[in-house]
Amino acid sequence: MDSLAAAPASTHGLTFRDATEADADVLVALIESAYRGDSSRAGWTTEADLLEGQRTDREGVLEVIEAPHSRLLTVERDGAVIACCQLEHRGDHAYFGMFTVSPTLQGAGLGKMIIAEAERTARDTWGVTEMRMTVISLRDDLIAWYERRGYRRTGRMSPFPYGDERFGIPQRADLQFELLVKSLG
């Protein structure tokens, strides 16, 4: 792991810290609750109509936690894990993924604060000038949300990993990811 702040940061009553192996099961449950199944329908980020099955698993979360040049930023309020996001250093940019806010807390402005902190963290920790992410291209509301945060669509698509159930069971044949980018200058 790259050099990281030793103590958790606190912003607006939220505590930001790096996930540890001990957090894996809680984070899997959080991520699954926001993206899959009926519980995800409490929020607006659900993928339940596009994908069934799992969004991630313990091994996938541990892979992010343990990977060099990667961190799983965990967000707590009053000691409870309520959000997370993956940050990965990739040369001149950082990759942003696995962004999750508890479905029952979505729509209250937490996502804006968390993504701003993630961008600041990537810029300050690694000196990157750009954040990149991939989003399922059919997720118009989600892409519009990112555009309001300064991300731009690139039109660069990558295929969905059909046949790899670690990423879910597609309910449509037209899934693909679009690359979104934001300058952190």
C-alpha cells in the first residue's frame, strides 16, 4: 500500500479510513444491499433490474483491500459503516469504483461529500491529476449524477464480463461500461 494517513479523517460527522480485513463481511453486505435484490430498491443506485446474483464477494473485497496502490476507503457515522469506495493508483490517474452508500441514506447529500473526499484523497496521496471510473452505460441517472460532479463521458466503452457470475447475472444482452473522467487539477 502507498503511504497513507495514519489516523482516520473526519468530515461533517463522517469518519474516513482505510478498510481492513476485519471489515470485509460488513462491506460485502453493504455493497450487496445497495446494488442487488429488493433491499437495493430503497435507494436509487440499484442495478437490480439489470443484474441478478452478486455484486461482489469477500474475496473481491479483500483483493481491493490488499492490493498494492489500492485502498478501500470506508466511511463511518457514529461507528457504523455507511459507505465505501475503491481508489486505485494507476500512474497519472486514480480509478474510482465500488462506490456504495447505504440505500436508506441515499439522496441526502452523502455521496457528494464522499466523492469529494475520495478525489481529495487521491490527489493528495498520489498526486494524480485525473479520476477515472467505469459505469454501466445504461445507467443514465447515475451518469447524470457524476456529470453534475464534473465527470465527463468519453464514449469509450468496454465489454461487460458476461459469463463471469462474480459480477452478477445479466438480465439484458446490451450491457457495457463507459469510461467517465474528471480532471483533479
